[in-house]
Amino acid sequence: MLHRALHQHNMMALIAALVLTRTAAYTSPRAPVVAGNWKMNPGTAEEALALAEALDAVEGREVVVFPPSCYLEAVARKTNKNVALGAQDACVLAESGAFTGAVSLPMLKMPRVDYVLCGHSERRSLFSDDDDAIRAKVRGALDAGFAAMLCIGETQQEYELGITDDICALQLAKALEGVTAAEMANVVVAYEPVWAIGTGLVCPATVAQRVHASMRQRLRATYDSSVADACRILYGGSASPLVIDGIMRQPDIDGVLVGGAALDAATFNQVSNFHAGWWRTRSFLKKVLHR
Ligand code: PEP
């Protein structure tokens, strides 16, 4: 039932997006982030480099990709220098030592690697990263000079029970325990409903907006308005060129974290260039006015 209702909603959103694309504008003062999580892909270094090389940097937007750590250095050499990089995970147990298979934060200190992804639902469910582990990763990433991209989100059952806001607020509070207002400048939050990740089910933009506004309100209560107003809160879950314009028209949605659609450069570039009609007009006007 969730599937059919969301499908109908997404079709309506797509039609609305097609109608509105030419006039849509991103109006938030927060610079939008378009992030691509490659997960354990692509299968070869050659494919990773080809993907990296074809990525657009988009003026006024932060484009970030999270390749597997073994490709990071090579991807940094191949991508446009205005595309930022991040690590999908980091071991915070030690800087080096007997931790087979782990990669520590100092090892990730490479040129252009700015972010560490923390709390992705696949890390939570498949690798048993619990709230304490996620808090330690956020802490470690910030201490090591990285920005933390913190993922939160409810399961399908929690969504159907109507407890999304409570679950997300709890995950947010636990992960940010001890993080100061000043450090929040280096935290990006990604709201990723677990049921929307890799399923083709997109959370309706208006529902996501409500959750984002609620998380921003929590940040306002925990910190203050300046922290809440400055913090970028991204949406993640089957985002694609078909739905991006509608998502990015929501006032509290400051970007997207993309999985599947990040593995094809042309598709990811379309996502990065959301509201292209508006941006083309803006770039054109800028050129004309600066002549
Ligand atoms: C993700 O893994 O963070 C994600 C949002 O994946 P997808 O876009 O494939 O749903």
C-alpha cells in the first residue's frame, strides 16, 4: 500500500516538476550540497576514474562524492578540482594498529578529502554501527579536521507508525552529543528514510520537508537559531533527475545524498544541475550584467 500511494504521489510530483522547471528557483541562503555515495562501486579502478572524470562541478553548489577509500587518491586526481571528496566510513578505534580491514582517520587525510560519512543506514544495519559508534565517528571526524555528513532516518515500520520525527530526533541528538555550536559549521545532516534507500520509493517532498523542518527546529532548541538556519540538511532515498526539482523546491531541503543515481555520471550531473532552467538564466544574466 505504501508502495502504491508513494508511486502515485511521485508521478504527481514529476508532472508538477515538469510544469514548474522553467520558473523554479533555489532560494535558500544555504549553499546546496549534491553528494554521491558510490558505496562498494564501481567494480574496477578504471570505471571509478571514468566516472570521476565525467563529473560536473556546478557553480554555487557543493558537489561531493564518496568513492570507496581505495579509489580516493586516484579519484582526487581525476575529478574537477571543485568537486569535493569524502570517505564512506572511518575506524576511530585508533590511528593505527591491529585492526584488520580498517582505515583510520589519519589515513584518510588526503588532498581534497573533506568529508566523512557517519551513520549511513547500511553501516547501522549491516555493520552494527550503533548510536555510540556513530557519535564516536562524528567526534573523531571533527577532531581530525573533516566535516561530518551525518545520516539519520526511520525504517518503514517506524514511518507507518508515525514516529519518524521522534526516531530522527533521537538519532540526531545521540550523534551530536558533545558537538559544540561552533563545530556544527562542519556538520551536514542527511535525512534518509531507510525504506526509500535503493528501493525506488521516494519520500514525498512535502513529507521530507516536514521532517527537515522538524530537525531544524531540534537544532534550534539544542543550539540556537544561527546554527539551525546555517545547517545544511539533505534528503536521501532514491533521488534522481525525475524528482530532484520538486525536492529542491522545499525550503528546508538543502541538497541530496544520492546512491544509485550517483553511479552514472550523466544522471548524477543532471541531479547536480537541478533547476537547470533557472541556473542557465542566472548564469546568462550574470555574464550580461558583468560585461
Ligand atoms: C544512499 O545510499 O544514501 C542512498 C540515498 O541511496 P539511493 O539513492 O540509491 O536510494
